[in-house]
Amino acid sequence: MTSRPLRVAIVGAGPAGIYAADALMKSETPVSIDLFEKMPAPFGLIRYGVAPDHPRIKGIIDALHKVLDKPEIRLFGHVDFGVDLKLEDVEKLYDAVIFSTGAIADRELKVPGIDLERSYGAAEFVAWYDGHPDFPRTWPLEEEKVAVIGVGNVALDVARMLAKTGDELLPTEIPDNVYQGLKQNKAVEVHVFGRRGPAQAKFSPMELKELDHSPNIEVIVDPEDIDYDEESIAERNRHKMTDQVARIIEQYAIRDHGDRPHRIYLHFFENPIEVLGEDGKVVGLRTERTELDGTGNVRATGKTTDWDITAVYRAVGYLSDDLPEIPFDTRAGVIPNAAGRVLKDGSHLTGVYTTGWIKRGPVGLIGHTKGDANETVACLLEDHAAGSTFKPETPEESAIEKLLEERGIRYTTWDGWYRLDAHERALGEPHGRNRIKVVEREEMLDASGA
Ligand SMILES: Cc1cc2nc3c(=O)[nH]c(=O)nc-3n(C[C@H](O)[C@H](O)[C@H](O)COP(=O)(O)OP(=O)(O)OC[C@H]3O[C@@H](n4cnc5c(N)ncnc54)[C@H](O)[C@@H]3O)c2cc1C
Ligand SMILES: NC(=O)c1ccc[n+]([C@@H]2O[C@H](COP(=O)([O-])OP(=O)(O)OC[C@H]3O[C@@H](n4cnc5c(N)ncnc54)[C@H](OP(=O)(O)O)[C@@H]3O)[C@@H](O)[C@H]2O)c1
């Protein structure tokens, strides 16, 4: 056993990686942690997923500051694992590595026509409106009637962002290119499609209620779409949130419609079976009516409807990317693991761990990544106590800086984040806004003093 601190590399500075650093800091073992992040700024989907009109959730960043302010934790931003840093480097420099690289892409939806022009993945639209540097700066918002497939919280975010006006969103942190794009948005009808019923919707009650808070959005549900089978009723009795969501949907269904200019229709029991096209572009969506089968699942009825919409956003879940040299289960879209210990051919790959969405799939809230991190870190510490970690040649803290500098990598630091943060706040100040987000990678690097 060495007298130096336990050296841990964490790859991915989203909430999962930061909570893993926090869990390590709270252990009795002296630790020295380096967090690697491929974006110039940390915070993962809190910065590049959470909707701009959710400042309270974006504010979780302030709580995470407390973790990253600790001197035992260093941030190396703009470092892409697999490109700038390899597994063999990590083995030489650290006792262990935790992968917390999350998810940024869309899951596939295998229906005919899904590749037509004006058919989009929700994740791409989210990355655009949240100012991700690696996505296009403009977004086509020419269509008046738009479909969103899926009834999860991402579908709600996308529907809300499509239905709100640019001016409603201006007080948020959206960058100027996004404001300019949203100002031109022509959408007046957004149709959201769930293939099952109200008791199977994945919405959170608060987000579902919030749809109604916009003075510009009318939320409409067809009373014919309210139905429950035995399992749906049991599920409502078992889970308060399921019951709350079903009740809110019922409220939307029974009330009279007002005359707010934009409408969000929540449709249930409509399974998308084809995106209809003409001249290579979306001109409609065909759905097949479903009905509950008693188990909370649905069966097809054979009755189809063609919806008059001219753009489609699929919000059917996110997908993680594999990492070079790290085992990956392509079917489940996760790094195979047992309680966070990464498995290769069924055995633990010594020194290698995982946490967050890449560990258990792209479902769950920010807070849920805390429990993941605790579990993973407990395994790591147990293995360390048993002497089963990497045997690094150069565990000195200076070794990684030397390596990145030798490779000419312009990395950002935690101090750099404070500089970027101050820069973004200064951009917002003259306009009475809390911040305006910087989109360009070069500007982020310059403002961070990389
Ligand atoms: C659109 C959307 C909105 C959401 N809104 C909310 C919300 O309002 N409230 C809520 O509680 N939850 C929300 N969530 C869920 C929440 O974002 C996730 O639970 C959480 O972000 C998962 O954390 P993570 O750290 O595992 O992954 P991520 O947040 O994805 O972080 C992973 C990090 O790893 C980095 N990375 C990836 N590859 C590499 C590499 N090769 N090298 C170095 N770094 C790498 C990424 O850049 C990223 O910073 C939302 C999710 C989405 C998709
Ligand atoms: N504000 C917030 O708190 C917030 C915001 C955004 C995201 N998040 C969280 O982030 C996580 C990911 O959210 P998400 O919306 O991407 O995923 P999700 O909650 O899993 O929802 C995915 C939706 O897509 C549907 N779907 C999947 N495959 C389909 C198909 N082939 N055809 C039709 N519909 C299909 C699912 O329906 P079935 O159930 O029938 O499969 C489900 O309604 C969730 O935990 C979510 O709560 C939270």
C-alpha cells in the first residue's frame, strides 16, 4: 500500500462524473482526482440538454461548484478520451479510471420515411437550442404543423420549445443565433404521439403541468384518448407520479379550449408506423390506433390515421456512444458492468469503472446519478483496499499536464470555467439577462484562457 493519495481519472464531467468525484472525496481514503471532459466546459447535459426555460435545474450547476472547488479535484476540459488520451495513458498515470460519458445522440426509430428531409432527432434539436458547439448554428423552423414522437420529458421539452415564442425564451440563456431562429419559427400546432395510454406516459407531473403556464400555448387532449386497463389502474395505485400524470392529462381532456395562438395536442394510443413523404420531404405521419391489452401494453387495431404535419421530431430516447478500447454492449447501449465494475468477457477489467447514463442507459434524472456514483465508488474503494487496481508508473500529479502539453492539447481548467462563466454573465448583463451562452468552441477556449 502506498502513502500517496489514490489517483483517479474520471472521464466525462457531467453530473455522474462530478458526483463520483464527490463520493470519492467523502471517503476516508485520501484521493487526487482528475476529471477529463471533451467539451471546453463541464456539466454535460445540464449545460447541453436541460431546456433553457428551466433555470432552476440549470442552477444545479451552482451546487456542483462546491464539489469542483475542492483542491483535490482538477478539471481538464477539451480533452477527448480515445483521441487526446488513451486507455494506456490512464493505466500509466492513475490507480483507476471511471467512465461517465453519458449520451448525446438519438435512438433510432425504425419506421419507413424516418430519413426524409424535415424528419429530425430530438437530441439534435436540443443540442441546437442549447448552443452545443458541435451542432449546426441554424435550424429550419418553417413548418406550421409539426409532430413529436414519444411521450417522455424530452418530447415535452421539444414540444414546448417548438410552441413557445422566441420572445418568451429571450430572457433565458439562449445564444443569439437560437433566439434569431426561434423568432422565425412558424409552428402553430405541435402534435405529440404516444403509442400507449396516459398511465404509460413517461412525463413528470411538474413538466406536464408547466406546459399550460405559457400564455401562448393551448394544451389539448381528445377525451377518446383516456383509457386504462387493469394494469394501468394498478400502476396508478402503486405510483403517485403515474397517477398525477394521468390526472393532469384527464384535466386537459375535459376542459374547454381557450384561444391561445399555439396548440400542443397530446395524442395517446397512436403508434407511428410511417413518415409520409413527397419529393423527399415529410408531408405527413401515419399512425395506427392501439388498444390496451390488460397488461399495460397495447395491441394494434388496424385503424390508421394520416396526420397533416410537415416535420417530425422523434423523441424516443437517447443513445450512448462507445469509447475506443472500452467494452461496449451495442444492444443495450451501455458499458457492460457489475455495480460499476466494467466487465470484459464477464470478468472485471481491473482498474476500470463506469457510472451514470453510460453505466445503466439513458433514463433518469440528474439526482439519480448520485446513487450510481456511490455504488461505483464503493466498488472502486473496495478493490483498492484489496490491492486490485492499476499499477501506475508515474502517479505524480504533474505527469498528466506534461503529457497533454507534449501533445499540444489546449485544455481548459476549473479556473477557466470561472472565466467563461464570468464572460457569459457579462454578455448577458447589458440586456438584463443572467447569461448569454457562448456557442463557438474557439470563443469558449479563449474565454477560458485555455
Ligand atoms: C434533453 C434532456 C433534458 C433533460 N432535462 C433534465 C431536467 O430538467 N432535470 C433532470 O433532473 N434531468 C434532466 N435530464 C436528464 C439528465 O440530463 C441526466 O440524468 C444526466 O445528465 C446524466 O448524467 P451523465 O453524467 O451520466 O451524462 P451527461 O450529462 O451526458 O455527461 C457526460 C459527459 O461526458 C462527456 N464525454 C462524452 N464522451 C467523452 C469523451 N470521449 N471524452 C471526454 N468526455 C466525454 C460529455 O461531453 C458530457 O459532458 C435531461 C436529459 C435530456 C436528454
Ligand atoms: N425536465 C425533466 O425533468 C427532464 C427533461 C428531459 C429528460 N428528462 C429525463 O431524461 C430521461 C430520458 O428522457 P426521454 O424522453 O429521452 O426518454 P423516456 O422517458 O424513456 O421516453 C421515451 C418515449 O419514447 C417512446 N418510444 C420509444 N420507442 C418508441 C417507438 N418505437 N415508437 C413510439 N414511441 C416510442 C416511449 O414510449 P414507450 O413507453 O411506449 O416505450 C416513451 O414515451 C428520462 O428519465 C427523463 O425523465 C427529464
